[in-house]
Amino acid sequence: MAWPRIAAGEHVLAIAPTGSGKTLAAFLWALDRLLTGAWEGGALRVLYVSPLKALNSDIERNLRAPLLELRRELAAQLE
């Protein structure tokens, strides 16, 4: 239920159990904008302030592989 509102750029308060993917759903918005070219101003900036160091590490680990793949795809498109 939250994704359409996140995709629309609305502020969302998502309530779900720990480990259900709330934070990653928020990052999907930024990734979607990056891939569709819908990022305003031509520069991608995402700031995430993590309340816990462990959560920050989990997010980095979960996003590393998808971001590397996106980088490869975008680089190929620019060639």
C-alpha cells in the first residue's frame, strides 16, 4: 500500500514488522527515479540517516549489488 505513495513522492509513515523491507522500499523511490531519468535537477542525491549502525550496515550490504548492476547498465546506455 505504501509503494504508490512513495513512488508519487509523498511523505509516508510505513508501519510493519522489523525486517519487512520498509527502508528498502524507500530506497526504491530513488532507484526508480535514477532509472527513469525522472530525477529533478539532473543530480541524484539521497541522504539516509540511520538510527542504528547495524541497520546502516544492513542497508549498505543489501544495496551494494543492485547499485553496482545499475551502474553497469547505465554506463552501457551511455556508450
